[in-house]
Amino acid sequence: MPLRIRPRLPKPSISHSNTIRSSSALAHAPSLSDQSPPPSMIKQYPPNQPPSYKPADLRKSQLIRQYTSLILSSPLILLFQQNSLIATEWAAVRRELNLALQKASSNLSTPSPDLASAIKIQTLQTGLFSTAMRLVEFYYPTLEAGPTPTPTSRALSAEANAQVRRKKLRGGMQQLVAGPMAAVVFPAIEPALVKATLQILAPKAPHFPAPKKRASPGYHDPSCQRGIQKLVFLGARAEGRVYDPDQARRIGGLRDFDGVRAELKGTLEGVAGGLVGNLEGIGTGLWTTLEGRRMMLEEEGKEETDKVAA
């Protein structure tokens, strides 16, 4: 097979004009300090809501933001430790809780079925809920231009992560955030509904007895009883303060606003009636004394007149 000889190609020649043109282009090229930053380095977010420290589309990120908003917006949260309830047990517990809340709401002086239907029991992811609690306790957003920032709008920011990363919950919060958890969230504090909830989920005689079988037969079903036995009442968070189980039960022992108002009205009416009676008694006694003194003076005046006439 004959060898093939490749032809030698001529080298490209660089003209003097091309060299002068390239050198002049380099001379007139702007320096790095004169160049404007690329669009990727310009802030593309509002000052009151910086970008997330972690991707915002992750489920964990959304749960942290949801738990933070839940803690800040709920005046009362009852916390329970739940030990692996199965689906049928959860269904039975939720059914009996809903029935008890509806019954307690109908017995109020001003029934509020919407409030009773808004009270639900839900499971929590303990680690993420602990992070949300630390955000509420320790994170204070820095003020910048624009609307006042809130922990909810900046819960996922790098600033929030730096402030709460190594913080520990204060007081009794460590005891509440432990193990698999569930929470009953109240949009408003109504003592009668709190009592009904504790009678179902954490009964304790004599003030919070469990419902009787004749009044609530579904509560005594085996599936419901197994679910109740797997729930442990840890405490409550009300108006930014932490309460142990005994202190939280005192909230359910309070009377509703209408009952307190009626008692206060009766007390004030009794005090007012007693005060009026006392004032009337004082006035009557004073009138009797003055009238008796007047009659005495009149008799003395008559006697002196008779003596002068005689």
C-alpha cells in the first residue's frame, strides 16, 4: 500500500494592521472596576423578605414557616406526646373530639359552631417544631427600609439561621418539645371548649372526668380507648407563656366571659343595693334626730313664753 504524503499547509500571516487593531482594543477596554456588576449579583428580593437560607420549595422549609405562623397566631396550643397511633385510632379520637366540641359549643350562652369546627388535633414533626419555637423565642429581625419585618416573613433567612442555630429553649419548653408530638390549636381561648378537649384527650377526675358510656358510647370503643391511652398531655402554651399540665387544666376550669359578667353584675348590684340601704338608714336617722331636737326646742320656747306671760 503506497504511503500518502500530506501536503504542507501555509502558515497564516499576521499583518501589522491586525496587531495594531488588537492592541488598541485592549488599550480601550474598560477595567474590572469600571464594569457594572452582572445582573446575578444585583439583589432581586425585597428588603423585608430576604432569600431563604435553604431552598424554599423543600417540605421542611415550608413546615418551619407553617409552624412559626401557627405559634404566633394561636393564643392557645395544647401539646401531647403521641405514641404511634394508627389510622383507625386517629379517626376515632378526632371523631369523639369533634362531637364533644360541638356539644360544648351548643351549651354556651352564645353558641359558636365555627370556633368548635376550627379546633383540630394535628401531628407535628418535633425537630422542625423545635426550630420554629426557637425562632419565635430568640429571633429578632433587623429593621430595614420598607415594612416592619416579622419572624414569619424571615423564618427561612440566613440571619434567622445564624441567631437560633445554637440556642436552647428556655424554661419548660424543653420538656414540651420531646418525642413524637401532636397539638390541639385554639383560634380563641374558650374555657368550656378547653375543658371539653381535656375531658376527651386527657381525662382526670374529679374536675375533668371522661364522658359516660351512655352519653358518649363511641368514646368507649376499643379503637378510641387505645388511641387515648397513647396520648400523654405535656402542657400548653398560652399567650406566649408555658404551662404544665396542672396549670393548663386551670384554663379549662375558668368560667366563660358571660358567666363572669353575670357574676360581676350581681356583685355590683348587691353592693349598690347595700350602699343605698346604708345611705337611706343614715338619712332616716339624721332626720329623726333633727326632728326630735326641733320638737324639744319648740317645747322649751313655749315654756319660756308662758313664764314671761305669767
